Amino acid sequence: MDIKKPQTLNKRKSIDNTTDPYLISEAVIGMAVCRKCHAVFMNKRWTLNEALYEKKMDEKSTRKVVCPACRKVKDKFPGGVVRIKGEFLAEHKSEIMNLIKNEEQRAKGFNPLERIMSISNIKSGIEIMTTNEKLAQRIGKRLQKTYQGRVYYKWSDDTKLLRAEWER
């Protein structure tokens, strides 16, 4: 009789440091704080905790760096692009923007490196750049769940980039 081992789920699904060049350099540091957003790197994980940041910032042994998310924003290197278009957007723009901001806050609770880089008005609607593909996917799913409509996803083969498009 062949018994299969149960698969363990990765608790940090949204972090894939094997292919993200921005995450590799922090893996060897041990302890660091981000000068820009005040995120703290401890136990191989980034967290947003202002009290911990203040405490660690005063310690001389703590390295002061720029976190991967802040570097992606500076380099304009998105992991996700969400385009929102359609007549429904024009009628409910403020509601949709609140939903997107709330989804970003929810995502930051799981992984502080998930951020919205920019929100731009484009000819056909709105374009949102995110630091990783998971947040773009979450925004697309949340829009579809809340307002129905259609969402399309396209993952690139060579780079870790997700393009999502929602329309109603």
C-alpha cells in the first residue's frame, strides 16, 4: 500500500524569493530596517511595525537599507499591472478606488512588500502598477467579486509580471 505524505502549505504564498532579484540581497542580512517605509527585516521576513522600527533604528548593529518594495517603486519595476475600464468605472470611480486602497491595506497585512506603486488615468480608464503579481491578482479578484464584470489575467513567461484587465 502506497501512502502519500500530506503536503504542507507555504504560509508565505505571496513571497517567492527564488525568482525575484530584489529579494535576494536581503536574504543574507539577518536584521535590517528600511529608511523609506520603516519596514523591518527580521527572521527572514519583512514586517511593518513602527515601534519595532524605532527600537531597531537606534541600535548600531541594525543595517539601514531600502526594502525591495521601495526599490521597485524607485526603479519603476512593477510585478503587476491592473487596467480598469468601462462605463461602470466612470459612474463608481470613488467606490472602486476605495476598494483598491482597502485591498492594498489587506495585502500589506500579509506581506508589507505588496504595494501599489502608481495609479494613472489612461485613455480607456485607470492603470494601477503593483510591486508584485499577487496584489494585482487580488485587486482583479476583488473587483470581480464585488462588482462582477470580467477580469482577464496574462502572466508573462520571461519576467514575473501579471497583467490583469477588469471591465464592466
